[in-house]
Amino acid sequence: MNAPGRRMPCSSPNTRHSPAAHRTARAVQRAGRLLCWSLAAGMATAATDLLLTPQASWWNAAWPVPWYLTGLSLPAWAILRAHEKATQHPPDEEHLPDNWDQAA
């Protein structure tokens, strides 16, 4: 584990991230959160439907909504994540940290 305030080996003070890369990272993070929360809500509504069998007239239309959100957010997250990974460039030879030169 690293000491508090110490930089990780992969972070370089010379690299500057573009605003577009920052926006993409935020979009990936938000899509990932939507995916996780919609999946959790889908599981909760499915368990509620199975165990409690609500009799409200709107329940039959409402309980699958988180599952639809999961189905929509999964490809959105995957596309955004692939785009984020494609825009990342490996560091140049001159900017590699010193400990990367050592064999494992």
C-alpha cells in the first residue's frame, strides 16, 4: 500500500488530461452508476414481486422498468468505456516510471 500523499506509479505529473477525456470519464462513471443502480433496483423489484405479490394496478407496469434501464445502460456503458480506453495512450519511453524498468 502507498503512503498517504504519495503518487501511484502510473500517475505522472507531466501528463495533462484533455477536457474531452475528462468528460468521457465522467460519462462512463455515470453510465456505470446507472447500470449498477438499475440492476439493484431490478433485483429489488423482482424480489418484491415474487415475495409480496403487490396488488396495485400500476405495479405490473412499474416493476420491469429497472430491467429496461439495465438493458439500455449496459450497451451505453460498454460503448463509452470502449471509447475511453481507445483514447488513452500509453506513456512514452521517456515518461515511464523508473520502477517499470525492473523485471518482476
